[in-house]
Amino acid sequence: TKKQKPNRKRKACPEKWDRNKRKCAKNLGLSYVTKCGKVIEAKQMKKNCGSCRMNCTQRISEEIRLKNFNQFYELGDLEKQRKFIIMHTKVFDKKSPSSESRKILRMFYLDDYGSNDNEMIQVCKTMFLNTLVVSSQTIATIQNKITKEGKVEDLRGKYARRKTNIIEATTTTLPFFLISLK
């Protein structure tokens, strides 16, 4: 007669899950296949802004843009990428006479890796978005999620338990009602 070994539950291996592989590939800017089977191509840096009033194409070379692009996608984590965008944008309130509409002015910067002190060069929005291959909605979402401390918290799936408001009248009359039932 053979001795039977006690069954052991197999351990989870999240890095092998298709869902996590997709997420990792997306954050690294690599090509991946969605859950529905659609193939998403790898991220490639788009064309520069062309001719703008800030003369971005004369001030920033394609090499610097490519270094910024690679640095952004090598982070490989959504939180780190959001911090990268925060560090490379500045937000100001526009000075306008109408206080009803809150207008926001954003300034975008790219690292200049050619200089010794890694200074930031201001660029137009189109150049910034095309270099990092992100949408303007991504920038707006990140700016809306910034806390007072300058952090971006991801609150997806988190639910803060709300306190229930019990009316004081019910707490004072309830014991009397329960006594009357006895």
C-alpha cells in the first residue's frame, strides 16, 4: 500500500497571469494583445510639433526627445509615470476678470540631457504629448488627482467607509420602544 501525500494548494503566481502580463507590457510601451484579442502596437514617438511660436523643433533635438520617451516608458509603473508627468508640467491659474470660469494654464518641460545640470526646456503642448505619446486627457486627469502634498493617489477600488448619520431622536426613543415591547 502506498502512502498518500497530503494535498497542497498551489501557490498563486501573479507574474504569470495574462492580465498582469498585459498591464506590464502596456506600461512599458510594448505591443500586447487585449482581453478581446485585439493587437495593440508598441508605442512609437510621434512627429514633432512642426512650426510653433515656441520654436520647439530648433530648441530640442530628436535625440533628446527620444531620451525623454525612453525614460518615460522604462519606468514601467503607472504611478512613476504619473510622477514623471507632474515633474515635467507646471499649472497656473490664468489671470482673468471673470472668476466664474476657472481657466488653467499649463506649461510643459522636457529634460535636456545634453547639458551638465539637466535643465528643463519649455515646449508646447503638442510637442510634449507627441514625445511621450499620451493624450491631453491623461494630463488633465493627473492634474485633477494631485493632492495638496503633490502626490497622485490611485483610488480605484478603494472605498472609505462612510459614517452613518443616526438621528438623535431615534437613539433616545428606541430604548423606550424596546422596553414597551417586553
